[in-house]
Amino acid sequence: MRIARRPGSVMLMLALAAAFGADAQESPGQRPEVTAAAQQLQSKVVGWRRDLHQHPELSNREQRTAAKVAEHLRALGLQAQTGIAHHGVVAIIKGGKPGPKIALRADMDALPVTEQTGLPFASKATASYRGETVGVMHACGHDAHTGILMGVAEALVAMKDDLPGEIMLIFQPAEEGPPAGEDGGASMMLTEGLFKDFKPEAVFGLHVFSSVPVGKIAVRQGPLMAASDSFSIKVIGRQTHGSRPWGGVDPIVATADLIGTAQTIVSRRSDLAKQPAVVTFGAIKGGIRYNIIPDDVEMVGTIRTFDEEMRQKIFADLKNVSEHVAAAHGARVEAKVPDTDGNPATINDPALTARMLPSLQAAVGKDNVFEPPLQMGAEDFSFYAKEVPSMFFFVGSTAAGTDAATAPSNHSPQFLLDEQSLDVGFRALMQVALDYLHAADS
């Protein structure tokens, strides 16, 4: 639906300019069909999000979530393809006019986190994770992403006869990473042929973000989020009684030395003037009794980088440090660095991001869109961005009156999403999609 060519378009644009202030002179303004759809679907989006929040599912286990999504898409008259990368759901909305092809993506999985928000719809779900019973929570906001895209799907279907082009809806499982020994997520969807018969010109995605206040959107051209790689290191010594450490080889002392030395990989061996990097040890397990030096200690952790050359050098440095520090203690190591294929850096296509910036500004106002610093968090949306031009943006989720800098972060058991962010995300994604589709005939 092209505003500039509709009857009364001049009066409509003047009204929009008055509503949005002087900044509307520099952007198209929020489309009236976006405003109407947001108002009509707001309660539905909130309801879907709350239902998903109360029934979270871990990566590669999103059976109920996928079923709810597929049921909704089929009720809209779409052909929902299920079972992609285990529980992925995909549908295509075909507009009534010729035009470009785009894709919109939402992730569906939750985290092994026990919720502490006190919400009336808080999760009480549990599951098995790495052999332990854990709480399960949408502590990263994927319930919001799924609810938003379900709403966008309904709005786009309602106006499909006037739409130029086609929209692929991607409801993706396992963004947080599949369980050990399994494949999943964006890379598996692509491997299974996601873009084989439908190759979009552009892919768009969003993420609610606790460090951004509600009502604001953060986006930047080029690198946005880091590459993420996991590693595992096993230090192998020789068990002995705690009273006579000389009778064995102490892997705990070797591990402590290894961890300390590994910090110099970033602080002394990486060119931080070029790009930031992080090496973090996240879990250490070794020994079971206070007076027994164990045979071995196991560690797992993560590496975050933006530069591919730096990424490979850190892999090599961590292996080298592990082997030589262990050897200095008379121990040896089994180091898997990385231990799986990680996520590449999430890079927003500069031209696409510049083109769609006015759309984001139209959704929330020019002053409420800003460029964030590089984020060391990672996203497997990066795999789509390696295939086609893409744009990924952050939607503020922390309530007004709360300091976003100190609010419980994504992945926290106290992560608390202001539901106004659902409305903002819906409007932004709708505006971006419609502006892109209608650009050719405007």
C-alpha cells in the first residue's frame, strides 16, 4: 500500500508530519497500516508471549512451541512447513503483486535458568540439561520474538492482496546452541535447504535487550555481535592422597596455573587496538573429596572475537598455553579448541542498514534510535547474514524508571521484560518489512 499514491495522500503526509514532529521531514513516518495493526493485535501478541513464557522449552526440544506456531500459521491460511532442523517452522506469505523476497526471523528456545521474576505467568518448568535437572526460563526473550513474529504474520496476511513480493517467516529452534552431540539452529536450517527454493534479498531480525530502555532501538552498520566459540580442556594428572602430593601429579594446581596464564592471551597477545576479544572459563570440575588429589580436571569456556584472523590465533594460543603449562606441572591435556563449530560474528550489511534506518526511526522516533557499542554476546542470526544481506537490531526491554545499565541482563533468572517492547518490536519489524517491499513501487 503506497501512501504517496493514495487519494488524499498530501493531507495524510501533512498529518503524519505534524504527529511525528520535524523529524518526520527526514523519514517516511510510521505507516498508518502499521499503527492500525499494532493496535488491533497488541493483546494477542502479549497473550502469545505470556503463554510461551509460562511453557518454555530448551534448544532442540521446542515441540510445544513449534506446534503453537504452526497451528497459528495454518489458521491464517498459510502452509506451515515443520520439522526443519528438528523443530523449525517456516511459512511463506505471497503478496498479490510482484515484488522482492524477504525473510523475517524469530528464535523460539529457552535457557536452563530457574526463573526468579515473581510474574504471575512465571515458568515452573524443569528439564534435564547436561545430566542435571534444571529450571527452564525464557531468560533471553525469545518468547517475545516469537510472539512478535506471530503478530506480524497475522498483520501481513491480512494485507497480502496489496503486498508486492513474498515474505518468508522463519521460526528458528536452538539459537542458544544445541545440546552436546546434536546439531541445530540457523546453520542446520540452512544445511537442510532453507534458502534452496526461496532465496531472500534481505533477512531481518530483532532481539529484546535489557541494556536498552524500552521505547528505544539500537542498530549499527557492520559488526554488531561477536563470534562465539566454545572450548573444553581436560588436564590429566595422577591421583594421590592429599597429604602426600609428591606421590602423584596435581591437575588442580596445573589447572589454576593454566587459567591464570590463559588470561594473557587477550591482555598480552591479542591486538585489542584492532578489535576486542574475550576468553572466559565458565565451568571447572575436578575431584570429589577434600583429601584426595584427583586424576583429572575438566574445564569448559567461551571465546568471543570479531576478527577472523584474531579468532584463529586465539584458538592456537589457548591450545599452546594449555599444553605447555600442563607439561610444566608434569600433567598433560586433551584440549578441544574449539570443541564445536561456533557462530561467526553478526555483521549488518552496511547498505541495507543505512537504507532501513529511516524505517526504525519511523517506528519510535529519530531520537530513540541510536548506535550501540560492539556487543560481545553472540547470535546465530549471523549464519543468515553470511548468505544474504541482513539487518539485526535491538529493541529496548527495560521499563522506564529502571536503570538499563544495572537491570538484570538477558540470561539472568531475574530478566524482566517490559511488555511495551512487544509493541515496539512489532511496529519496527512491520515498518521495515513494508518499507522494503513497497520501495520498488513508491
